[in-house]
Amino acid sequence: MKIGKFKLTVLRLLVLGLAIGVWWALTDPGFLPPIYFDDPGRAAFFFGKPFRVFEIIINWFVSGEIFSHLGITLLETALGFIVGSVLGLGIGLWLALAPTASAIFDPYIKGFNSMPRVVLAPIFAVWFGLGVWSKVALGVTLVFFVVFFNVYQGVREVSPTVIANARMLGASKRHLLRHIYLPSAMSWVFASLHNAVGLAFVGAVVGEYLGSAHGVGYLILQAEGTFDINTVFAGILVLTAFALLLDMAVGLVEQRLLLWQPKTSETEPV
Amino acid sequence: MTTTGTPALAFNDVTCRFAARDGGEAYTAVANATLMVQAGEFVSVVGPTGCGKSTLLNVAAGLLAPSSGTVEVFGERLVAERGVNRRAGYMFQADALMPWRRGIDNVVAGLEFRGVPREAARRQGEDWLRRVGLAGFGDRYPHQMSGGMRKRLALAQTLILSPDILLMDEPFSALDVQTRQLMENELLALWAESRKSVLFITHDLEEAIALSDRVVVLSAGPATRPIGDFKVELPRPRDVSEIRMTPGFNELHREIWNAMKEEVLKAYARQKAA
Ligand SMILES: Nc1ncnc2c1ncn2[C@@H]1O[C@H](COP(=O)(O)OP(=O)(O)OP(=O)(O)O)[C@@H](O)[C@H]1O
Ligand SMILES: [Mg+2]
């Protein structure tokens, strides 16, 4: 059964309204008789109050206070993504095309990949300080492996016939790298773009949360320090909305970059 | 076309053994094959499926080193380790286009690798697209084309470089009868004008006779080698659809088919048993 676009939007908004309604009903002091907490203000202390949260968010945007924090988080995300991708692409290409080096480094790559790399955050804070770079470093360690494994796969997936054909057409080693391996690897990297950007964002926010002086993660950290649960929720909502926007932007970029790949169904209904 | 001068392509006693992956017995695909293609000659190779035709072409292309024996290209020994056969163009049996390049960019790839300026390459590319009947399809990606269109694109990609030797592995088997005859005539016209040496592989005996100066029949694998060599002395220029009607054609067809029949049955029985 196919549902109309308008109806779908209405139903989705209804779910959102309902969720906020339930949130409000359960946390508004005195609206419901006490079920779990004896003190009527207690629920709001733990779960915040939806309208207070929206007020904080609106204030952030009206006063413009949030923009510098968002800007910093975005900068960290972008840097983490770019540096991680370039490293992943370079090292991935190199190892995929050099069997000996690949065999030597294989266990270490696997080891680093299985390590829960968020634990590195405090070390990066010591190495790079509490500024932007410790967050970028964390993002890089997260993004690198996603890109690396995809590049590796991309190089190995190239059809041997395509390579043989290019060689017969006169391609040198450099041509093969530039015109065969790189495009094939890039298609795999683009396919993991959502994942990589998402992880860069996680790196930035977690880094901020563990110690910083700027960024949305810092806002949350600060609010938690004063048990200001409303601000914590406001920060979480802003982060979520921002992550969604980022994901949409990536989707647009992806559409342009992956033109050459077949989609499952491309016929247009008449 | 008599045997004068150095041949364009010469297989001398070529044997190809493939090592088995799982430690089993090695498989001898081609054994002691000797075969020449004179300069300007059009030679077709027919043989039952799986007998080693593609293997022979890979050896001629310098993509595969034979286990023993040599290949000479215009008198010079071809060594696969030192690179591919630079004087040959190869049209593969499998899809070999670069899926991330549009049609036109696939056609001009060889020119690009040779450093031909973009504009000039593009002009030639458009011209070749027209010649293979793909004018206006240059901005499509391979996945947006039909199997036959991709084959014709691959043909343009190979021919645009004007190689001295053409290696073609069942280039027209994916085309419908009409398009196929158009392409065959196009290939013959092109060959008549530039006199390339062609080594042409096909399953289709009629196609082989209609196009070639010589038809070589391979035995069924394993240990494939040429078992028959038939001169086709039909007049040129030919039209592939008309030449099939001539008595000379039919006689030759019967003769070659008699030589092939046994091998085809052998190959079939062997594959059924395996
Ligand atoms: N890389 C390889 N490793 C092992 N065996 C191989 C390899 N390549 C080909 N063979 C075997 O060699 C034989 C000949 O293969 P080839 O591809 O040359 O056949 P063909 O004559 O081109 O067949 P077709 O007409 O079906 O294309 C086959 O039995 C095949 O299984
Ligand atoms: Mg074959």
C-alpha cells in the first residue's frame, strides 16, 4: 500500500506532536497525580520540560550565542572528515597495491580498528590541548578506518578485464592508478560518505564533551555540571537537527558523485 | 595473401598450463600450438567452448605468459613480463569498459593515455561513435547501454587507436543478426582500407568463413591445438549476407564443419561428464 506524500507528512508530524505531548504531560508538575516520584517537581528535574527546552533553543538562536559553538563543531567535523579521508585514501591505495606492505601492516590495522578509539580522547587532549585539534584527531581516527577499508575493497573489486583493457589501450602504471584504481576506490568511499561524515561529527562532539571551551558538546558538558537538564536536552536536540541537516547535504553531494553507478530501478513512470 | 615476409603474429609451440588453486592437477589448456597470422591477413579461430581460444588471445596480447613456447610480433619476441603487446588492440570477450566513464570518454581513453590533446581526441571519438552507430549516445554511462551497445563502444575504443594487429574475442556474439551483419561489413571495409592483421575468435563458423582469409579449427580441450587450417578463397570485397548464398561458401562450410563436428561432440561429452 502506498501512502500519499501529504498524508505521510501529516502523520509524521502527528507522531512528533504526540511524543512532545507525552513528554509534557509526564513532566509538568501537578498535571498528573504522582505515580513514581513523590515530589511533583522531580520528573521535570530528571527529564526536563519541553517548552523550557524550546525556549532555550530559541534564545540560543535569537541571541546568536549558538552560532559560534555550532561553527566550531562544524569546523572540527569538516577537518576530521577531510584529514581522515585523505589519509584513508592515500594509505588504502598504497596498501591495496603493495601486497608485501599490506601483509606486514595487516595485524596492526586490524588491531587499531578493533580498539574502541574513543578512549584515545583524553590522550589527544594531552597531546593537542583542549582546542580544535584534539577533536579533529579523534574524528580522524574514526573516519580513517571507514575510508581505508572502503578504498581497499574498491581497489580489489576492480574487474581484471577492465585493468587488462586499460593496459592494452596503453595505460602506464600512473594511468592505472589515476584512471582505474582511484575512480573505483572513490566510488566505494562515496558510498560510505554518510558513515564517514557521521563519525567525524561523533568525534567532534565526544571530544568536546570530554573537555573543551567551545562547541555544542561543551554547552552540554557545562549544563550537566549545573544539573541544568533543560539545557542538556536543548543541546541534544540541536545536535540531532544538525546531524540530520549534515546527512541531507551529504545525500545531495552523493547524488552528483555517483551518477555512473546503476540504481536498482531507473525507469520513469509515464 | 601468401606467406611472404615476417608474420604479424606467430605462435611457436605455445603451451599454457594453469596451476590448480586447490593443489589438484594443473590444467593444460593449450598444448604445442603453432599458428601464424601474416601481415594484413584476416584469420578466424573456431573451436568448441572452453577449448582455449581466449587463452590464445591473452598470450598474443602479452597479458599471459605461456608456460613454454614463444610469441613473435612482427619478428620480435613478446615477453609478457616486459609489458603488453603494444602493436595490438584487443577486444575482450567480457565487459571491459570503465563503468565510471561516459561513452565518449571510454572511446577516447586510449588517445588520452597516449597524450593526444583533448579537443582532437574528442573529435575522433565522436567520429568513431558515429561509425559504430552510437552517435548521440556518447554521454551515457555503460550501465545505461544495452549489451550490444557496449560491444560496439568497445569496438570503437579499440579501433580508434588503429592498431596494426587486431585481436577480437567473439566481438559480435551479443548482437542481433542485422546489426551483426552491419558491423561485420563495417569491419571488412575498415580492414580493406587499412589492411590490419586480424585474429578473430568466434563460435560461428559462418561468420568465420564470411570474414576471413583463413579459418583455423582448434581441437577440444584439454591440450588444445590447431587441427585444421582452411584457406577461404572467396572473392573480395565481400558482403557478409550475400556471400553466404554462394556455392563456394557452402562447400567450405561443409568441409570445415566435418572437421569440427567431432571436436564439438568431444567437448560436449567431456563437459557433461565433469
Ligand atoms: N586463469 C585460469 N585458471 C585456470 N584455468 C583457466 C584459467 N583461464 C582459463 N582456464 C581454463 O582454460 C580453458 C580454456 O579457457 P578459455 O577461456 O581460453 O576458453 P574459450 O575457448 O575462450 O571458451 P569460450 O568459447 O567459452 O569463450 C578452460 O577450460 C578454462 O577453464
Ligand atoms: Mg573465450
